[in-house]
Amino acid sequence: MDIKEPTSKFIKVRCPKCKNEQIIFGKTSTKIKCLVCDKVIAEPSGGKSRVRARILEVLE
């Protein structure tokens, strides 16, 4: 039996408003807000998230 590798990844992003860095899931099903200033930094879009912050790194 073949075990499929997951296609989703975690992403390190920086909030455009307060410059806080946090790690989010690449295929979110809910809105994700910055933990510091409460700005929406990612929202679902039927698969991959629509990220509204600077992507710093994609974590393997």
C-alpha cells in the first residue's frame, strides 16, 4: 500500500500591520487573525488559503 504525502504545508507569515511573525496552516478552513493586533492575515478560499500577509517561509 502506498501512503500519500500530505499536500498542505505550514507557512511562516509576517503581519503587514504590526510585523508579528506567526506560523499558520496553508489550507485553513477559518479566518486566521494576527495574535497581536487582530488583523485578518489569512482566509479560506476553497482549498489553499488566501494569505493577506508577507510569506516568509514554507515549512516542510
